[in-house]
Amino acid sequence: MNGLRASSFLAVFALLSPVAAEPVAMRAPLSIIPDGARAQFGMAPQKPAASTVKLAPRAAARQMNRAVRAVASVPGSQADIVQIGQLGALQDAPVGLELGLGPDVWSGARLTYVAGLMSRLPVSFNLQALRVLEVRLHRGQAAAPAGTMDGMSWFGARLNRFLSLGEAGSVIALAQLTGAADTDAYVAAAVVDAHLAQRDDDSACAHPLPNNKMRGFRATKPYFLRLQIFCQMRAGQIEKVALAIELNEKSLAGHKWFRDLAYRLSLGTPLADLPFPPAQLDYLDLALVRDAQLPIPVGVSVLPRAAVPGMAADFGLPGGVQLAAARQVIGDGLVPATKFNEIATLADLETVGMQALPPANGVQNNDVELARFVRLLDGAAPSDKPRFLLMALTQAQAAGHWPVAVQILAAHLRAVAFAGHGVGQALPPLSADQLQAVTLGLVYLDDFLAVENLLANHEPVPALAGLVDFVIGVDAGTIGASTQLAALVPLEVETSDTQGSQGSQGSQGSQGSQGVQNPQNPQVAVAVPAIIQDISPRIENMPGGESDFDWAAFQQLYIAASVPAQGYLAQQVAIWQVFDPDQRSQMLPPAFAAELGLDAPTPRQQRYAKLAANGWIGDLVLALVADFGEIAPTQLSGADFAYMLNALIMIDQVPTAKKLAREVLSRHLAALQPADLVYADPNFDVPAPEFSVPDVPGSELSAPEVSVPDMSVDQPDG
């Protein structure tokens, strides 16, 4: 009887459709005794539960918005870590837009430490190689750092860092992969900011408002209130805007400028006495200004980075604002360099407003003058281009945006390098300063074919040829990395036709080739340009595997050099500590090493080596970005440079280290004066320093016959 009753109960249960089931059926019942059994035992029937009743065991009440944690893996696991957490926090699981720097970049990292470090990261970069490395880090598929933190989740912090870097597209793409915007209000706010940065106001307003069960609801409530006001303003719901502002005056107390502007726009009152805007406008502030077709407020020191590319593409803005916006983000790769040329061609440079967008890095704004040079070069005769390029790059160097100017003028630099190859009369040779300006610009662009062709068609300039050889020769140096920068073991370097393919003074002859073993795979040879002439032959001439590099002569040159040239020479020594061309770093005199700060690492430099040795890649990248991202190449000490390159090599970021070395050297060279360059030749093609008492105090020595400045020293006896 009991079996028949049970089978009948199962049959009825199986015939029930999913629609008939109450939503609370997914939770545990109030009683585990069926109604039939309750009647059999004389128990009162169970009262039906309402849909709002909190049923046992109330597991939902104990849920917490904790991020996925990384703990030790179980025996036999293929992964190094195991992630534990909730389904609601899957946005912290390994997800990314590319492979990045590997899946274990945050192995050993603590979330609280990383979150604090991210707050120190710069928005504008002087060293673009570090910016590219950080973007790869955040775009990579990697598990979140171990641990939890209050407030914003790791995924939300990651998206906000993308916004600071100007990568609005990465924010939207990552959020779509996870669906985290539906459960995390911080993520939802970042996605809305990304849409506003891309000027996609429709998508921003179509995003659903968060509910009170979402993470960060209270913290982001004022933000989404402002979003609602902005969207109502766009929709023409003026009455709702005024009412919302009046009812939520306290909630908007932290955004008085937005509140006052929106309220006055809704009532149609004048804006003449509007309070001064805050020091920093956010994406909603700019969106409201744009929708009202108002000019960008004067005096704003920093604008959101991700909004600047959209301003560069908006031809409804004044030409000066467009030019400044384009110049700011070209270096970051957010817009192509040709965008500046396009704006310069279409803008009216005679009437353009000089009150342009304040630069994010605080440098002088000469964007209109650079635009005039672009127009001038577009219509200039080939013989006049070298002169105009020298003027434009000299002015850009003084204004602080030489790297961006090089990218904008790249086509003209290459045109000068290959001039005379077409039909017609060959162009006259460039002057020494013109040749230097064009050559260094091409080196920064990594266009070594153009560099080689340019130098091959001019009389040899020993100092310039030596400088170019050294910059390009970074690839030829064998790599040795150590936590202490000592006892480096260089790899074997093979050379071919190093002497026959080059002229004695650095001119370019037939194109030889050279191979260097890859440190990650010694069987693979890396091709390097044939322009290298003096570094590799020293390897062949090394007696007994030791370097014959003349450190005494180099130190003498360093002492005689000007202060700017000493900074560059110290960076050369730093590169030799990692890309060691002929084991010269092992022979570095201890006294000279101490003078350069290479004798003992500082605690900060030791930290880089420790992070790299432990494989804490994410921590290392953020530490390098925080410490050096905003430093100009001329201000980077040789010792810090050495430990930075060494740490990058230790985590297998060889291409980044090489790119960083070239970037620092080429930009440092461009900042040197002609009188400084004579000391910076690493191949010693200039005469050795001679010490003498000048006949006339304060007289200047003529170049290039003399390679040192006037120095008053005692003459040796005899």
C-alpha cells in the first residue's frame, strides 16, 4: 500500500510542469514530512508558504560578495593554484582578452598589496615601453591575486585602471565576457564610463540601473543618480531633472558643479555665475557639457584619459582642442599619428583658439605651432625638408613632446632618409645638426633600414655613427641577468663579415648580417642589423675570453664629460650590465662601479630583483610602472636603469627590455646638445681626452678636433 502511494506521488510530481512550480521550490521546505504522512500520524496540515517567506536553511542570507581566492593546489593538479569562491564572483576568475604575460602573473601576490600599488600608478607615461607592458598585464588571462578586500572588487579595479590608461574598448570587451556588470555596481559604473568615453550615450543610458542586492550599490548610488539625470536631460524630460535634483540634493552634495549645471540647464537660467568647475571632471561631467554643447571649462588641469581620443575625432570642437587632444594620446597609441596631420590640414590655424585642452602631463602646449610645421612640410620642396624637420623637432624637444612629434613627422623623416633614390637630381647632403635630428628620430621609430640608408649617403660622422651603432647594437649584446648584477655569464655570439661589411669610420658598405643566440632557446639565432661595426669585433679579439674594453679610458672620458653627457654614459654602462657585448661588465672597476651606484643595490633595487627572482611578475610590472613610468629618460639614473632592465630580462620580457633600452637612449640623445654628443660615442672614434691649460680663460675648444671642454689642471712634470 505504501509502495503504491509512493509511486502515485512520484507520478503526479513527474507530470507537474516547470511553470506550475513556485519560485520558492528551489529552496528547502519548512518541513520534510509530506502532507499524506502528516495526516496518517494525526499531524495538522502544513500551511502553504508565501513567496516572500524566508525558507530554511536560508543559505541565501549567508552569501557574501567575496572575490575568488587562490589557494594551494591539490596533489596531482595541473595548475599551480586552485580558486575557491562563489558563482557570483566569477568575474575574478581567469579571464582576459589575450594571453598577456602568462596565467601565473599574480602567483604569490596579495590583493590588498596590489590594490594599494595600483593607486600609485601614473596616468601619463614618459616611458611608453612600460605602458605597453602594463596594458598587456591587465589584458592577459590570469587569476586574480589571492585574498579579499572591502569595497571594489579586483575586476572592478582592473576595469578602472583600463579607463585611466584610456583603454575604454578593453573595459567593454572584458565586461561582456563575464557579465559582471549585472552583479557588481562598480563594474556597471566602469562600463557606463567607457560608453560615455566613446561618446556612445545611447548605450550608456540603456544600461540598467543597479539594484540594492548588487555589490557596491550604496557606494555607486550617487553616480547612477547622476547618470539618470543626464539621460533624462538627453530625453528632454526637463521636469524630471529638476525634481530629481531637488529631492536628492544631499546625495549630490559631492558633485555640486554637476548638480548646479544640470539644474540651470533644466530651468533655462543663465550660466554666467556658475561656480568654477572642480579640478578634475569625470565622464558624466564631460557628457553633460557635450550634450549641452558648451565649451570645455577653462582651468581643468586633467581630463579623463579615455575621453580624449573621442575629442580628437570630434571636428565640432575648436581646432586647438582637437590638436591638443590628438597630441596627448598619440604617444599612447590610442589614435594614429595621422589624425594630427588630418586635423592640422583641416583646421583654420589663423583663427584657432589657443585656449586648448590642458595637457595631462603638464608640459607646454605648442600644438598649433607643430600643426603649422606639418602644413609647411607637406608643401615643402625635398631640399627644404631637413631644415624644417630640425626646426620642428627642436621646438618639440623644448616643449616636452619630442616622441609624439617624431611619430607625427615620421613620413617626412623617412622621405629625407630615402631622398635621391628616385628620378631627378640627388639632394645636397644634410648638415651635421640636420643629420643628427633626422637620424635620432628614425632610431626612435625603430626604422633601422632608413637609418642605414641615410648614413650611407653622407660623410662619416664618427660620434653620430657610434651612437647609432650602440643603440642598434642592443640586440647584438649577449644577455646575462642576475639578482645582484654580478658574475654575468654571457652567451656565445657568432659574427659574420663584421669588418668587411663596414667602413672604418662608421659608413655603411655592403650589408652583412650577424646572429645572436636567443637566451630562451640557444638553438635559435636572432638576426640583428649589419650597421653594428665596433662592438662585435671586440668579441673576436678577446684574449682568453676576457674583455679588452678600456675601462680606464672610458672612465677618463666620463670624468671629462659634461653633466648631461655623464647621465647618458651612465645609461650606457647600465645597458652593458644586461646586454653584455664582450664581458666588459665583469671588468668594471670597483671604484667606477661605486661612483655609478652599481656596487651595491639599494633596498628598492633589491626589491625589483626579489620580485623577478620569485616570479611575481604582476607585482614587478606595477612596481616599475609606479616608480619609473613618469620619469623622463634624462632623469633616469644608470643604476636604476640597470636594475630595471635586469628584472625584465629575469621574467623573460627580453623584447620589452630591448625596446625600453632603445627608447631611453634615443630620447636621451635627442635631449643632448651638440657639445655634449662628442663624449657619448661608445666606440671611441674621437681622440682621447687631452688636458691642457687654455691660453685664454673661458675660451671654447673647436670641434671636432678636440673632444673635451676647457679644463684648468696642473700639467704633469716633464
